[in-house]
Amino acid sequence: MTKDSFLERTVGQPLGELTQLTSEQRAGVVRGKIHDLHFFFDEGRSIAERAAPPKTRQLAQSLFEALTFTGHEPPAGLAERIITDDLLRREADRDQNVYLGPLFTRRLTRAVPDLVFQPASANECSVALAWARRFGVPITLRGAASTAMGGAVPNDGGLTLDLSRLETVEIDAAGRVAVIGAGARLRTIHQTLAQRGLALSAYPSNLGGTLVGWFVTGGIGLNAFARGRALDTVRAADVLLPGGEHLRFHDDGRLDVPEDRHRRTLPADEAARWFESNGYAPLTLADLAGSEGALGLVLQVSVKIEPRPAIGAFLLSFESEARALEAAAWIERDATRGFGTPANVKLFSASHLRHVRAVWADEATKAWRAQPSAMSTGERMLPWTRIVGPAELGAPISREQDHGGAYLFVDFLDLDAARAFARGVVAAPGAPQVLEDESVRIAAERFKPQQSPHSCRGRRRSRRPRATLSMPKPTSWPTARRS
């Protein structure tokens, strides 16, 4: 008699019944018991006992044997991290795109992976890559699948590597660097750093995604005006190449390569020759940014961190977009000598602000109407201590809220720079009006969904960090050894 799966035991309902429900009904049942569906869950049964398709069970047994060293006990929980349940594998056939439904993912492609594996170490990742290469099994890398472009979705089944267990967050406060694992969620990263009075220098507006995923998808996010792109914040990256080589790329062009049981650091010119001698085109850290995972599996990145700041925020209203753009050019031109470089300069339309106001007015966001922002005080999980509005910073405030044809949002990570901007904003071209409460709201809205529960009925999808690695076609499927 087979045991119930982990999912069945957790939700108290047989898998057969769950599969008869619509996706929305199923999500409602599961979310009531499991609040973070970004993680896959173990099944609690040996691979041989599982009610999985023959191909899935065969691949699972073969991968298990590849990961088990002869004469040694299997790593703790290994079988449970090789996921074969049909329901759980189907959770990996989509990302956060609410329009990418089963018509595309299951009829036009083979988006449901044959197997999902959660590696818990760099060595397990390396073994899985080598196994897939040997047998020609396509690999899809998946962090949190929080974007909507399909990069974490298979198109030919195969193996999905769910990297959620590579969730290291190590802090070197003196060196102003944090080492972030491929599966570490931004929510966890922000909270861990905030507890030490620190923050990322730049980051995406996504709390559920992964920082590594943001980097390999070419991220440009919050604080980019002052701190640059994701690439500009990364000091080093540990990467497994498709051939299994474990390299470390540095931002100055150096490359750490394996040599016997040790590692050797090569200068930039020798690094290029190393790639050529090993059958690769030369690669640098910059090549990894935006590579979508096609060049290798990024295990972790070392990123710049800084003291957790207070934010000075301004929402400027203009009669037209042309006037707003004129002011944006003035900000860029005068920033360094007048008031310092803003962290963010964002142009948006009147219709965008109307949409944001509608979200704030929604019944589900009453707490946001009660004060300028529930996040303005800098809860422990956030990368700032507080958000300061323009009135406190000394800017002249407009009482008119609705005359704008376009808006500029400007904020600073240095309150002295923000005060200098508040004094100088009266000289800005385009005659901007400064809005008080909404300046703070817009600053805090970076981590708040911009859609009300009534404006989007699609289900929330689970961040991808990466795409599919090319593997040769198999000559035959791996055959499990019989004991």
C-alpha cells in the first residue's frame, strides 16, 4: 500500500480529487494550506512506489543513481527532491504570465517537464548537468518564475532544475558585499540585510523573485539612475558551464578556474585563452547579464550592498509630457553640481496615476488610504528606513491634484541631496507642481501590486531566473539499474 504524497497529506485531499478541480479552485485549496507555491514539495515515497508515467519514473531513477555515490548513503532527502507527481510537474509549465494558459503550454509545446529536481548544492547541480548532457535530456532552469516571458517554461519536457534550495545569503558588512544564492528570494534578501542595517544598492520591484534571475535576465530596476543596471552591482558570479566546469567571473575580467582539486585565478587576457583551449568562445561577467541562462547555470552572485538609507521622494506634476521631459533633462544636467544624482527618475502619464489611485481606493487597500503609505516607515523587510515626503524636505507643496498631463517621480537615497532638490525645484523648467502625500505613496508603491483584485482575475504565477540549456538529442533514454 503506497503512502499519500506530501501534497495529499498537507491539504488533506487526494490528488485525484485535486486534478478534477479548475486551476483557480485547486489554487484556492492548496494556498489555504501552503502559502508559498513557489516551492515544489517532496512526495514522501520511494521512486519505485510512485504513480508516475513510465518515462518520468525511469528518468527519476536514473538521476537518483547518478546522484548517489557507490557505497555511500544517498544525500538527505534526495528522493523527495526528485519530483514526479503529475500535479506538481504541471505547476512548472508556466510563469507569471496570466495569459499563457494550457492552450499554449500543453498543446503547442511540451511545457510540462518530465521531471523536476531541487538540487541542494553546487555539486548536485553539476551532476545533474552531466547526467542530462550524457542522455540528451533538455534542461530548464527555474528560480521563482516571476516574470512573464516563458524563460522558465520548458518547450520539450525534460528536466526542470528548481533552484529554490540554493538560497544562501551571506553578508560581508566590512567589504560591503553579499553572496546571494540562485534560489534566494528578494523578500528574504531584503529582510536579512535590513536586520544588519544594510540594503542592496539596486534591485527589482519584485519581492517574490530571485536576484540571480534578475541578473541573468538583464535586469534594470530600482535605483538604476544612480546605481546602474544589475550588472553594475555584481562583483562576481559563480557559474557551471554546460560541460560542468565551475568558474567564478569577476567584474575586473579575472576568472577563477578549476585546476586539479584547487582553483586558479587568471587575469583577463589569460581567461580568454582558457575558454578557447577548452572549446568555448571567451566569456566575461557582462556576457552572463541578459544571457537568460543559455550560457550556464549561475549558482550565486556577489553583489554590492550599502547602509540602509532613508528615501526623499517627490512627485512632480506638469501640464504636458513635453514639459516633464524638459524637467527630466534639467535634472540630469544639474544633478551632480546642484543636488546630487537621484536614485530614480520616472516619467508616467496621467492615466497611470489614475490607475494607481484606483488601486489605492480599492476595498482591499483601505490600509493604504489611512496613511501616506504602510511601507513608508520602513518595515524590517524593506531596503530603506523610512520615506520622507517633500513638505518635510522643504519643497513648496501644491494643493491641486488633478491638473497634470504628465508626472515625474524623483527620489534620493541621501536626505541632504533631497533637501537640496527641494530648494531648487522652484527653478525647474516646466513649472512643476509638487504633490505631497502621493510622493510618499508612489515611492512605497514599488513593492505594491499595481492592479486591484478586481482588475486582474488571472491566477498569480510562481520568478524565473533562466532559460533552457541546449543539449544533444539522446541516442536512448537512460535505463535504471535493477538491484
